[in-house]
Amino acid sequence: MRRLSLVLLVVVVPTLLLAGCNALRDAFSSRADVVARANDQMLTVERLAGWAGPSKQVPLDPLTLSRVSRYWVEYSLLAEALAKGNDLRDSATVTTVMWPVVSRLKWQRFHDLLAAGRTLTPQQVDSAYQGGQVRIFQHILFQVPQPSGPNDTAATKRTDAQKRHQADQVLAQARTAGAGFAQLASRYSDDPGSKVAGGSLGVSTRGQFVPQFEDAAWQLAPGGVSPVVKTQFGYHIIRRPPLAEVRDSFRTGLLDRMARQGDSLYIDSLNIKRKIQVVKRAPEYAKAAVQDVDAGRTSSRVLVKWRGGEMEVKDFIRWLGALDPQILQALPQANDDQISQFLKSLAQQQLMLDQADSAKITLTQDDWKHIKDEHDSTMAMIESLVSLTPAALRDSAGKSPDERMTFALGRVNDYFERVFHGRARFFPLPAFLADTLLATASWDVDEAGVRRAVERGQEIRTDSAQTTSAPRMTPAPGPAPIDTTRRLSP
């Protein structure tokens, strides 16, 4: 229908006017059948519609096909790099592509530096234990499941009685076991998190446990064992081990608490010194950016300000590429306060990374080996998915550059066809790898071409459905009918 409209336009518009609109006419005619371009490679309307039309797994709408087209661009640029002999494993590319991992390790090294001065002498450990403000407990849990409904009450009561009887039997052993309490916990406890640690619940302060447990535990002297304690989880036997048994774990727990408190104080001081502030309309801008990531990549709208810097929408989009994809999915449903807190935390992380750079933090050889191994593993998986492995590329080594490019792009198109028809799983390129490929390329996705692909795909899908639903002649049982139109010669 669109082509017919354009034909009518050409017929009725005066020649003089058309002469002044040649550029517009040429633009329509040159792009009408093209959805996306990746350097010299083109994704046509007909190819995309041919993939999407018969597929029952992909929605036929502009947003979906626009995203697919963007993925095609990224994979085509990857294929072009591989065909030209660039395996994307050089140190500069690895550093850029693996920015999330590099940043995480850099922050960890900076954190280690901050924590290096946090230590405890034996006397300080003794004093903390004797002071009793921080304690360490062990327990054995005999779990009683909650009834799932009215009909389950009798069964729960039977289980409750069995667990109580078991707890009473083990209690007699626990009271005389001493350090052997850990073996009893490993054997009998139904708490998977603590039984592997001999029942240890780690270092705690008041208020961390349910009231029944709390009341019994905090009455114990060092080495003391409680009676059987009933809570909503079941029956417990609780012990407070003496310091001699748990000195190392108690010291480690104290240091962990000091580190968490130190991190919290460090972040608080960062907020005060740098005056981190989320701008008024930041949640609105962030939601819009999530809905249109491509536009967000170049947006200079400010989300967070601080003394000496700011975070713009494009910086926010970059951070999203380094985070769990589930965060991206959850943001549109988050309220403004949640989004503001999230943006503030990103600004804090950015400032901490800046401080790590200022402190000249460098990664170890083991760090870089880990980064390279992870990148190589990801690349090997992608190359295998798209059938552009080093072996396949070596087999094409005798081809001309154009032939190698055609070969590589053919593998990409074959991969997308298999994905559309459910014969291969789709793996989007890691965000920072995709950005690296796009940064030096000439590419675009044409929304008019996308809409045309949707229309054409719907035509193909409709035709396919009609063909599938057309009635078929079912042969009658028995031998073939006799042909009475033929007669034997006399």
C-alpha cells in the first residue's frame, strides 16, 4: 500500500516540484528496502521479514525488530573484524571490553589499601570477647515446617513431636560435648548455612535473632549450652563457645564488622565532602533512557551533581552495561525514591573509582590473567555460536578479502535465521564489546525500514497461517479407485 501511495504522489505532483525534491525521493528509493547498515553490509527488509514472518517465537512489532536489527549490526561488525584478522583479544580491546571486571578489581585493590590499617591485637580480641557487646554462637536446629493448610496440621504436629524428641536426645550429648558440639551440629542440624561451619552463626550483636532465640542465647556464659529452645523455625540447642575455641573466627568476624562500618563511614564522608545530589527530574530521565537506550547513549542530561563533577544520562547508560541485566528490567517499575537512591549509589561508585585512579591503584598479574581468561572464554563462546571459530576462519584464508567478508557475514545471517526458527539460542554481545565495535563503525538502523519489515513480515505470517490451515484431501481407505475414463482397445 505504501508503494502505491508513492506512485500516486509522483503522478500528481508537478514536474517542477519534483525536480526540487530529488534528494528526498532518492532517500526514499535508496532506503525503502534496507533496515540496517553496518559499514558496507546491509540488512534488507525482505531478509528480516523472511526471518521474522514465519517465526512463532518473535513478536512482529517495530520495537522488537528494531532491537534485532541493532543486534544484527553488532554481530556484523564482529564478523567484519574477525574476517579482517582482528581477533579482538589485544590488550587495549580487552581493557575496554572488560571495563566492569577491571573496575571491580580496581575497587577491590583500593578497598584492600583502605583496610590495610585495620587490625586487632590479641589483647583487643580478648577485650572484645570479655566485653560481651559482640558475641559468637553455635546452634543445632531441628526444623519443623509450617503447616501448608488446614489438612496439614496433624502431620505438622507429628513432625513437631518427633523433632522435639530428637532435640531432647541430642541435648544430653551437647551438654558434655565441649568443642565436639561442632561435630554434633554438622551431623544433626537442619540449618544448611551453619552446619557446614560446625553450627557457627558468626559474630553478632543484640537484635539479630528472633526474640526466643535471642533471650536464651544472651544469657549464656562462655562454654554454656541452652535448654531446647522453640522458635518459629523449630527447636534449637544453642552454645556460646569459649574464646580459646573460636579465637580466629571471632577475630575475623570483628574485622569484617570493622570493615563494613569503615566502608559506611567512608561513603558518608564522601557524600558530605562532595555534596552528592540527585537532580529533581532524574528518575524521569533515567526511566526514559531505559526505554530508549540508543538515545540515552548520547544524552547529556544531568542526573546527579557533586562538587567537581556530574553524572549524565550517557554515563548512566554506560554503568547499566556493567550491572546485572535484571536491574535494567526492574528500573521501569521502581518508584522515584528507589531510582534516586540507585543513581546516588552509582555516583558513589564512580567517585570511589576516581579515587582509586588518583591513588595509582594497579592490578596484579593474576588480576590481568583472570580478566583475559574471562574475555577469551566469552569470545570463544560467541565464535562458536556464530560458527566463526579460528578453525573456520583459517579454512577461509585462501579467499580474497571480499570473499572472506561474504563468508563471515553469511555465518552471521545463518545464525540469526537459526535463532528465529528456534534452532539456536541467542546471546547478545556483551555491552562493552558492542560499544567498542560500534564506536569506530559507520552504522545505523532505519526505523522506516523496520516498519516496512514489520508489514512484510505480517504478510508472510498471514500467508503461512492460511497455507497451514487450508483443508487437505485425505485419501479414502483401500486400493486406488478404478479409472473408468480409459477403455481397452477392441
